[in-house]
Amino acid sequence: MPKIDVNKVAEILKKNELEPALLRRVLDELRLAVQPDPSEEDKPPPIKKQFVILVSDPEHKLPKDDFVGWVLQIPEEDNVGTTPDRICRAAYDFNDTKKGSLLPVSTIGETLENVPAKHFKEYNTWVKTKEPVLVVRTDNQVPKETVEMEPGGPL
């Protein structure tokens, strides 16, 4: 909805010959309505968030060091094992374009960061994170003892 200045509204109301008392009341209400709410100014800045891939590893087969990955989506009925092949085919398609011939991609990371979504869409693949995100391991168990911690604080 377009915004209009209170003074412009006052001019329009004066042109239509409203009673001065009514005009004053309407303008006072309009001025109060356009003033910013003081509680809105005190809001803290929004917290920046990141994606994390949480991998269940109850048998401890994954390495203990940090590693990264990307978050993608494919159709539910499709085999997830085809995901790397889908990314490679999108990279081949991109490298066949004019932009791809000037700046070809040669790794999965480059493909996910630089190839436009239209190339992935052809293979029913949607990239949710262009930048790699940290992968966190878990043994998929909740400890029996209760852990005391502050909300938002470190473990």
C-alpha cells in the first residue's frame, strides 16, 4: 500500500472544506499513528544463522575431525546416491554454455557455488547452501543425566 505524507492529507481535507475542529482531530490522530512505536526501536539486531548438517554416527565410523558438506534437496522418491551424478551433469551443462566456457567449474564445490539454479533444476536438484557448512557428528543418544545450561549458552 502506498504511503502518503500527513501534510498532503491535511491539504486534501482542507480542500474538501471540513470543519476546523474535525480537521484538527483527524490530523492529530494521523500524526500519532505515523509516529514510530518506541518498543520497536529497542529490538536487538537479528541473530545471524547458519546451516549445520547433523550426521548420526552411533558406530563411530566417521572421522573425528571437522569436515564440511552442502545441503541439497532432491525428490523424495529418487535415490540419494544419484546426487553426485546430478551435480556433475549440471556442471557439464554449465561448462557447455558461453559463461561456462569462460569460467569452467572443475570441482563439486565450484559447481555448487557458481552454477545457476536453472542447471540443477533440469536434474530435479535444489542447492540449499552454496557455501559449504560444517558437519557435526552425534552418536544419536540422549544422555540419561540432565545437563544444566543457560539458554543459548555453550554446552
